[in-house]
Amino acid sequence: MARITAGIATSHVPAIGAALDNGRAAEPDWAPIFQGYQWTRRWLAEHRPDVVVLVYNDHASNFSMEVVPTFAIGCAEAFAPADEGWGPRPVPVVMGHQPLAWRLTESLIGEEFDLTIVNRLDVDHGLTVPLSLMFGQPEAWPVRVIPLAVNVIQHPPPSGERCYKLGEAIARAVASFPEDLKVQVWGTGGMSHQLTGERAGHINQAFDTGFLDKLTQDPEALRRIGHKEFIVEAGSEGVELIMWLVMRGALGPKARELHRFYHVPASNTAVGHMVLEPA
Ligand code: DHB
Ligand code: FE
């Protein structure tokens, strides 16, 4: 039977990918950020999953503002890096896992989560920057990936509560897959950030730290946070944190923190990262 072995949360700031791709990771602005992921890289070498269900958002890269699915699952064989305006990132193609993707699709739609089925999908920094942070610059990504895109671009995004429940349903779907597979669920985006407008550059360290603490200590409080609270406290793009709640929901009622990293700033953004295990 497939089982969820761990959850990983991380910001997905595109400039981090550009720093790596352009050989600038050792520069003083960037070195502390990559340092914060060293523990996880070592841990992943020993706790490598077969498949990652990678919860991220598309930033109008594959989808345009003409079509904005609330939840979308990538069922293709492979996913190419998206061209986000400067050409596609020079990273490997992301290989999917079609049998598990279809099991998830059948189970989740059966449970009344109306996912959009995506059979052709290019993946942007929301998905590829976390892979780079965890695995560096390999010839091929060492895991299969099932992309699960959440709308945080066009109001209204789904609620944090809905995202948490989706995570719980993902856990049931994974448990219904007969093959022995180790599956991790990753949630990306956040932490506090606002990219435009009067409050551009808004960072709320107290909110971010509280969010990190509550992932293990009080997830019930996190699932009740509404969009307005996210935007007021964490900035307009801070609402990306709802994707962490999908990951957290998938781990079950209790989870243990294995590693935490928090750093300000990368670009204009607070970088947060945590590795969790079901307890
Ligand atoms: C930026 C973009 C993002 O999607 C994000 O989550 C954080 C930062 C940026 O453009 O700086
Ligand atoms: Fe983003």
C-alpha cells in the first residue's frame, strides 16, 4: 500500500531559482538561503520518496487569466519547465506518476473535490524552485512528481479549510493505492509577502513564526484563517500559505517538526521552510 511518509513546506521565490541557474548561490545575499536547506538535502538522501504530490500555484504561466482552475491535477507523463518570460529554466523535465495521479483523481473527485484534470501542463517556479532547493542541480530529478495546482492568483481562492480537507482526502486516496510507494506531500509558496501596491515588501515575522509553530502545535487554528486575515497579516501574496495547509492536512491530526528554516528576505519575500513527519 502507498503511504505518506513526510511533508515539506517551502517558499518558491523565483529569484532563488535564478540565483542557482546563474551560478550565484555562493554570493552573500543567497548563501544563507541555500544553507537553510542543507539539512533537508542530507535528510532527503536517506528518506527519498518515490513520488511527491507537489502542491503549488501556477502564476499565469501554464494557465492564463482566461482559465483559472481552483484545483488542478497533472495527469501527464511528464511536465516541461514553463517559459515565464525569460525562457524556460534550465532544469530537468519533471516526470509524473500516472497510475497514482489517476488514483488521486478518481478518489478525490469521488469525494466531491472537483479537480480539473490537466493532461498537458508546463510547470513554473512554484513547482521547480522547490525541487531545486531540495535536490540542487541534478541531471534528472530523483523523484516522480504529481503537480497539484491551487488558484491563489484570481480572487476568490479556495479557503484554507477547504485546502486542509483536500489534504485529508489526499491521504485517504494515497492509502487506497495498492502498490508499496513512499509518498511525500509538499506545500509551496509564502511566507509573508506582497509584491505590488502600497504595502509592497510587507513582511510579518511574528505572523510567520506563529504559523510555523502552529503547523505542529495547533493546526486547527490555521485552518480557520480567512483570506482577509492572510492578506492583512501576511500581505496579498501571503495567501499562498493555503497550499501549506493541503500538505498539513495530508499528514493527519498530529505531526512532528523535523527541521525549520526562516529567513528574510529573498527578493521581497520571507522564506519559510519546514520538514514534518506524521506523528
Ligand atoms: C516572488 C514571486 C512569487 O511567486 C513568490 O511566491 C514570491 C516572490 C517574486 O517575484 O519576488
Ligand atoms: Fe508565488
